[in-house]
Amino acid sequence: MEKVIDQKAFKDVIRERRSVRHYDPTAKISRDELKEMLKEATLAPSSSNLQPWRFLIIDEQPLKEKLLPIAFNQKQVVEAAAIIAVLADYEGYKQAGSIYKKAVEAGYMTEEVKATLIDNINKRYENRDRAIIKEIALVDGGLVSMQLMLVAKARGYDTVPMGGYNSEKFKEAFQIPDQYETVMLIAVGKAAEPGHPTTRLDVEEITFWNEMPNK
């Protein structure tokens, strides 16, 4: 029998998610639960299923204080339970063997298909322009980030995606190798104040059928 998803619960999650900037600094999230949240978030799709996302979780207060000026003194950095830095791995394609090995073991593909896929991926990526790899990885990083924020909301936590930080200083302060590109920071914790409601453009304003308007 096909599993029916609770549509009301799903709609509650997507409608109640807000960008929260004020957190209860006494509320903590265990590392086990953070790992569970990431496990659910990484069910997001990615190009060729290469899953190039990587996560640096900052949950120790002295390190959050270190991050504060790098993130332009946004208070959620030190008040939230954790800051999750979403990174994109330029060499993520090198994990194709491990990824597809699991697929073979699960019965999702044959050894022959695995070998063909890995060969094709290596040919595409080994000499590929870094800017193209970055473009693909940033899309994948955005997908997993959105899924992480919805997972957090479904568990009763709040989040805010942050692009307001100095990425070069962040890489330097936290010794991020050049192999990785920063995607965003995500603060996660218990809201001390609710996020502000926002408005959206009407679907009719942003949707076109079969062709774009001539203007």
C-alpha cells in the first residue's frame, strides 16, 4: 500500500518556518540529534547523486564568539544552539566509488553500471573548470540547506540562513582548506522571539506557461 504523507503536518512545517534571529541561549541541541537532522537533510537530491555538501558544526561558545565579528556581529551567532556551516566540496566527485558501491550493495545498480558511471564522472570532473564545479556544488548546497531548515522546523527548532559573513575571514579563522567553498551559515536553535511574517509575490506574477512574456 502506498504511504500517505500527512499533508497538514507538511504544510504546517513549510508555512511556519521563519527566519529567526533571536534565540534562547540556554536551549541546547545534542550532537546526536544534530547528526539525525543532517542525515534527514542529506536525503536532498544532488547532481549525479555525488552529495558534494560538507558540514562544519560550531557549537562551542568560544568558537561562536570567534565567529561573531566575522558574521558582522549578528547576535544569533552566539545565541543559537549551533551554527552549521554548509560547504561545497570541489573534490566531491572522488566519492563516487563509495556512493555507487553502496548502491550496488543495496541492489539499485549492477557492477557494470557502477563502473560506467564512475568512468563518466571522472572524465567529466577531472579537468573540469573549477567555476563550473562550483556552480553545480552551490546548487546542491542550496538544496540540502533548505531541506535542513525544514527538518529543523519539523523537530521544533528554528533557523536562519546567513549569507552575511566574510567568507575569506571565515575560511582563515576556521582553517577551511581551499578544497571547499562556503555556501551559507545556518543558525539553529529555539526561538526567543518569533520570526517576522513575510509576504510573497503572487504565483501569477512569477509563473509563465510554455513561453516567457515579451517585456
